[in-house]
Amino acid sequence: MKYIAFFLLGFLPHVSLSQSNSKPKSSFVLRGQLANAAGKQIYLRETVFYKTHNRVDSTKADPNGRFTFRGTVKEPSYYVLQTSLNDQALGFYIENKPIYIRGSADSIYTATVTGSPEETIRQQYDLVYKKFDDYPLYLKLEESKSKGDTVSQRDLNKQMKEVESRRNAALFELVQKYPLAAASVNHVGNYYIPGHELPMLKIADSLLSVYESSSIASSQQVKYFRNLWLNAKKSAIGRNASDFVQPDTSGKPISLSTFRGRYVLVDFWASWCQPCREESPFLVKAYQDFSKKNFTILSVSLDRDKSKWMKAIAKDQLNWSHVSDLKFWDNEAAKQYAVTAIPFNVLVDPKGTIIAVNLRGDDLHSFLQANLR
């Protein structure tokens, strides 16, 4: 999919759409014209990360490819426009203003959107991503991996980090310039949360304090990210790891604090989770290579069937400590660490401080090799 890769977390809490001619006091009118769209069905789809059901509205383009949508939004909201429900789409913000779209149905993701100040700001974020695009480097990196060229891999990884650093600096400039824009709130949530770094979360806190005293304090965007920020702190890098106690495979209670004095990877997984099982070889290698260097693993399973849990441990040869309360997604330890997806892990140092989050694949081995003392 092109054009909408990053801002798919647009927010659309309560949306009313209609094709009638009656216009509410505060509403949007979306008018467009697409070449090669004569008689085609045009779809306008809300795209909300945390909603179970996203609304789709549609209308048919006239013989000249023109179409109109009318409706209301309670706050600037993210939509995608499609001529069919496939991957080719145009993503943009809608607010209660006249909005215009011009382009071609054959390459709808290149269409222009005007009339929405919020969308104009979002487009500036798009320009940053286009300017600092590291995808070509990623393709080269994958090729070097397939060839086993470690020298090239190191060089390409360095180049990608440099591009990422410049991109992040440019993005944060936009956040500072437009702190109350929907795209900025969206970016803060996407960028500052996944890293789980305490300094980044402090920046997010400072921005939240700005939001709380602003016109967007009660917006669904801010409400959502407020909760996201609070949860992210539970597993932030630099924070003391929260202790927990759960039974092991024999029913014996095991606590995280038992491992104080060692580096311990707290790994959240489940026997039914295929991506988790694909991580098993990397965990096994890390344990084999570093268990004699004051490192161990404590795996917390989100299973609810004990027999399947134990069979997976044996099959994957996970020869370290395992615990679970067999409560599935209600696992108490998982809730303490705000785990919403697995596999997920935190690396805790001998003093009980979280020093890394979500080390996956070869990154786990590389981090341990560079940081274990």
C-alpha cells in the first residue's frame, strides 16, 4: 500500500455520513474528481486502530468522475478513499470544512487533497518520510543477509540508523511547530511509545500537559494516547522492573525478584503464538551463549492450556524458567507490563532496571554481546 503507511492511526470516534443534500450546521463536504472513474463506486472508509468496526460509505462517480460525500466529524479524523476495497488508497484527514480531491483512479494514492488545514500539516509529515526513506537501504540489507555479507550488513545498519536519526529530528520539529494538530498527536503516540524509553516518555508527558490545557484536551486522540502513555511507562527503559509472582510448570511460585543480581530477559509468549515460536531459536542461542555470563530468561506464558504450554517448552527446547497463571490475556504479569501483543520482552539488569525492550531475532544476541559485563 502506498501513501498511507504511517498515519493509519487516524481517529474517528463518532462519525455521521450521508449522501443527502441537507447540510448540518457544522459539517464537511468532500468533493472530488478522478480521471478514469466514470461510473465507478467510490468508497470512503474510516481507519481507526482501536475500533472493532470501521464505517465504510460509498457513492458512484458521475460520467465525469465526480463524486460528493457529506457528513460530520467531532474532531479531525483520518479516512482513506478507494475506488475498490483493495490496497490502492488515498489517506487524508477530514475536518468540518469543504475538502477537494483531484487525481486519477488508476493511481489514487497520488491524488491531491486541499481544503483541510489538518491535512496540510499531515502532508508535511509525509514529505519528511519521503525525504528520509530508508527502504532502499533495507532491501540492500536483506540482500546482504542472504549472502552472509556481515561487513556490508554493519555498514548498511549504520546508514539506516543515520537516516532514522535525521528523520526523527525532522519529525520532532513538526511536533514542536504544530503541537495541537491531529497528525502531531498521532505521531507522538506512534513514535514515543514503541521505543519505551523513559526520556522519550518524559517528552510525551510534557506534550500531554500542553494538551490537557488546550482545546483538544477532551479529544478521542488525547484520551487514547493518555492511556497509552500511562501504560508504556510500566515497561519503560530506565524504570525499575515491577516484581511479580507466578507458578512455574510444577506449581511452585517464582518471583522476578528471585533473579536479582543477574541479567534476566522477561519474555512474554504463548504456545499458540506462531511469531513467538519463531523467536524460540534466537532465545535458545542467547541462553546457550550467555547463560554463563550472568544471563538468564524468565518466560511468562499467556497460555490457558497447561499441557500445550509444557509441550511447546519441550518441543522448542526452552531450558530455562517458565511461569504462567494460565489466564490467557488476563495474565497478571502481562497486565503489570501493559502487554498488548506478543512476543514481547524486557531485559532487566542485575539492579532490577529495565535496560532494553522487545529485543527480537539477532538483535537480542547483538545487544547481549555488547552490553553484558
